[in-house]
Amino acid sequence: MAAPLDLRPVGPRAVRAEVAGTRDALALAAWARHARVPAVEIVPAATTVLFDGVSDVEALRDLLAGWAGGEVTPQAEGDLVEIPTVYDGPDLAEVAARWSMSVDEAVARHGETEFVAAFCGFSPGFSYLAGLPRDLAVPRRTTPRTHCGPGAVALADGWCGIYPTDSPGGWQLIGRTDARLWDAGRDAPALLPPGTRVRFVAR
């Protein structure tokens, strides 16, 4: 049984649950959606889950008391989106060296990893993708770049992400994609909303 959730009000109709880490946040959000917890939006972040549009906060607290904890597996929710990727990023060789493998092995290792979009932030369409094991975490660059072109595939700490537009950034760039991460004209503007499973396919 999980420890009682640390629940905090965020205004009159929202509650924020504090959890131990990203995987717990994903697990709680997936469980809450499956249990049809009465909230208009359920938004996981790095160590929190926001329940917004809640009509009965006390009833929500009672329901969340039933969460037993446990990690969510990527297969538990979300469609699988494949991202066609050209692995030619300026930091790819450095990342491969940090992983103690060749560039080809690093490309294969990244491509065989199934990521899951944990939460969105930084800019519209930017999803923080969880899934790299701890031993493959890489540091951010000491000096950020002023330009990380649109579609740049990047790593930082234990995260993978794709820059939706040309913007500054300090993540390690390993490749690029022409996938459109954000399109306000689509019914669902974000290509990789929270819960989406993601695989990178070398081309």
C-alpha cells in the first residue's frame, strides 16, 4: 500500500498531489483516469499530478486514498507514436562515449527504448519523455546553444525531448526529425500529449 498522498488545494476547484517521482506521477495519473476520478483535467508533472475542474474536493480526496501505488508500464496507456529520426546531432559522439559504446550502438540503444510522455512544458509541443535507464542519464551542456533547430532530438539528465521550434537550449543534441510536434490547426495540437508511448525510428 502506498503512503498517503500529500494533497494540496490549488484554488477552489483544483488539487495537487505530491508524489515521489515521475514514474509515480505517471502511475497515479493513469490510475486516476482508469478509475474515472471526477476531474476535468488530470495533468502529471515531474513529481506532482494536478486534478483540475474538481466539483467535490473532499470526494476526490476519498477516491485518491484508494491508490495503492506502483509504477505504470508504457503499455498501460496512450497510443504509440513513431518518430522518424536522422541521427546526426552534434553531441551524438559525446553521448555515445558517455554510454561507453559506439555511435551505432548508441543509436540502436536509443531506438530500442520505448519512451512515454510524462508531461509537457518549456514550449508548446515539448514533451518530457521518460524511459532512459538511470545509467544512461547525461548532463546538460555547460554552455547552452542559442539555436537548437526545429525537430532537434535531445537528451538531458534522464529525459529525452524534441525541440518543436528553433530555440535556445542546453540539452545534448543527438538527431533531428521532421515530425510536427505542435500544430494549432489539428484537433489535438500536441503530437505527444502525456501518456503517449514514443519510439524513435532511424532513417
